[in-house]
Amino acid sequence: MLLLAGCAAADDERGAWLRHTLVLDNQDFLERDPELTQGKLARMAETPYAYFRGSAAQFARDVLEPGGAALVPWRFTDAEVDDVALVGDPHPENIGGYLTGNGTLTVDFNDFDAATYGPFELDLRRLGLGFWVACVQGGETSALLDDAACTAIVAACARGYADEIIALAEDPDDATIVTEQDPHGLVMEALFEDAREDGDDGKPLGDYTVVEGGTRQFLDGDLEPARLLRFGSHSQVVFEDTVHPPSAAQDKRVRALIEQWRGTVRDPQLATPTATRVVGITRRYGAGVSSYPVLRFYVLLAGPTDAPEDDVMLELKEVRDPPPLPGLRRPIDAPYGSNGSRVIGFARELQGFIDDDPWAGWADDGGQSFRVRERSGYQNGFNVVDLPAQLEAGEWRIDHVEEFAATSGRILARSHARARRARGTMAGPAIARAIGDGVALVDDVVAFVEGYAPIVLGDRARLAELIAADGPDLGYGAW
């Protein structure tokens, strides 16, 4: 439970801007499902990192709009590198494991909902900012995460990016691919250990289902209880991990979407109706921050045998347009017919293996689009709450975190360099020409993060004040 003293609404210009942009970005959700949307905004206000995760659109405005709070010169952006394939929202918690089609356990970026084309620095600044906010939040419970440590971690991230770009310019085959056999440091090694354990133990399939009479079925209810967040006199229930059966109409719709999905996986033989038949559907509540209000269904597929051991759990997640990038070309310029195909198309371009998730695909229904992926314990991701805990326990040192940040930067650089730009050619050589030895790039990223991060932290406090004054809908219901 979060307890915040009642305080006046943020009446400064920045507070008014924040209210306006958050309502604008979430207006369709506020109309469609106000309770879940209020839960998203309340969750964003709870911690600095949660706010960061939910405010990618505010970041884009600040960085790109005239007069934006983070509008600083783009030293390395020109016509050659303004259409790089972007992850869209790279940050530490969007890094996690995959078991590829050939059985390789790898770590990669795992969220491409905001993927589009744009300047490479946009992704790198976002990743560096994510490490800084995670560091500052961790500093609330660990003195080891002081300002000097945060600066070193961000610099390592940017330096790793530059080093990878330079290496790939010299040898395009010398790409950083992080695997269980080559984990690139202690933090990544811990990610692999958790992913291997959870995957081999059959999680999360075993967490969401029960086997009765030899047949697996979904549970119903709270796997983790919902929480009540308080902001002054206002309160909001926030789901953590809850599943409920879909309505009859939703069940019918999801089954139709699954039939469409079968034709979009890399290996269609994997997903034929005879190899995988739908035996259960549930709706998941409580996942994500930015995506907290979207439709999200889990689908239970029976494998080719009657034994429950080869069952598979998929996630169908509604995907929307990526945050607008003011002044840049819109994603409609990209060769994708829907948001689902955009997300999967960029993932296949940007990830280390084209089949990081062999079950990945998409399906569309009218104006709505869904990304489909496997839900597997092998997809265990980094959690920023582990950062101060592991440091205080002596399991990690700051240099271990720097190594993780550097490897994350390398993964981002590899993704940018090997993916096709909007114009169809690889971006790596152009980025290498732009950044030179990378020294100025590292300096620019650190300066950007140190200048902008306090604004992000202040915005999180402003959001809490706005909710305390006007409720978790930011007063939208009264307009």
C-alpha cells in the first residue's frame, strides 16, 4: 500500500503539460476501460521506474518537440542515420531470456511494442535513462548506488554501444550474441540461471494451470492479490496477477485469432491444428505498466500427445500504435500492414536469432491487432528491484552492473547495426561513420541523462500530486 500525504495539485506549467499529455495518450483507454486505465496511472505514480516505464510518449515529446524539456542538439544524427530500425522502448526490464527454435538459451530485448524507424540516439538515450532511473530508485535502499555509480553505469552502457558499432564496422560477423554458454558477466549469468531453472521447472505454465484427470486447465482468481494504492484521499485498486475466464464472445474471438496466428509463425508446421489445439483461454489482469489496460489473453494449447507435459501457453496481447515521434516519419511508412505484424517484423529484424521465440506471430481483428508469443519460464527477465538487493547482499558489485549495462548497450548496437533501415540497407556502417571513436557519443548520452533524469523524477512526484488532488483519472471524468 502506498501512502502519500494529500497535497495541492501540481499547478506549475510542467504539471499542466503532464496532465494534458497523459490524458491525451490514454483517452481511448479512459473511455473503454476507465478502471484499468486509472490502475495504470496509479501504478506509474508508485515508483520512479514504474513512471519511467509508462511515460515513453512523454520522453518522445521532451526529446523531439520544439521547446521540449530534453531537446538538446543531436550531434550524430543526419540523413544517413535518421531511419534506423528502433527497439522503441529499450530499458533494463525489457531484457530477458528466450529459448530459440534450435534450443539455444539466449538473452535479448523482449518488447517491441514501440518499435519504429528513427534516429539511433533515441533508443540509446532511452536505455541510458532507464539505467539511471533504476540506479536512483535502487539508491533508496543501497548507498552503493550513489550518483557516481549511476554515472558510471550509464557511461558503460553508451561505451558498450559504441564499441559494438565499431567492432561490427571492422567485422560484420563479430556480433555480440549473449547465450548460456557465453553469458557476458555475472548479472547476465544470474539471468540465465533463473531462466534455466524456471523453464526446466515448467513455469509459468504450472503457475497458471492445474492438471486434473490428466487434463490441464486454467486456474481462476488471484495468483498474487491486488493492492490498494492511496494518494491523499483517493485510492485505486491495482491488479498484480489475476486471471478470469473470458466471456463467450471473447472466447470465440480468441479462438479465431489463434487460427489466424498459425500462419504467421516462422515454422508453420509448429502451429498446425493437429500439432496444437486450443484447450483453454483466460484473461490476464495486472501485467505491465504502459500496457496495463490492454487486452491480454493466455491460451492453453495441447501438444501433439495427450500428455500434459507437452502443453504450451501463449499470450495474445493487444498492441497499439507506437508513441508518436514528433517531426519524424510515421510508422505507416514501414512495410507492415498492422501493429501486430509491425511488432513481430521488427523483433525478427532486431533480435539475435530470427526465431528467439519460435511461437511468435500476430493476428488482427478489425481495427485491433494482437501480438502472440509463448509464455515460458525461459523468458525470465531482469527486475530492477534485484539491483540494490544483490549489491547489499554482496552477490554483485558496481562493476558487475557496469558490465551488464555495457552488454545491454552492445545488444542494442548489434540490433541497430544488423537490421534494415526504412530505406532497406543495413544501418551499421552509417552509424559507425557518424560516431567515430565513440568518445563524444558517450559524453553526450551521459550529459543528456544527467540533465533529463531529474525532470523524470520530478514528473513522477507531479503525477502523484495530480492523483492526490483529482483522482487516478486525473480529473478526466469531471471534464
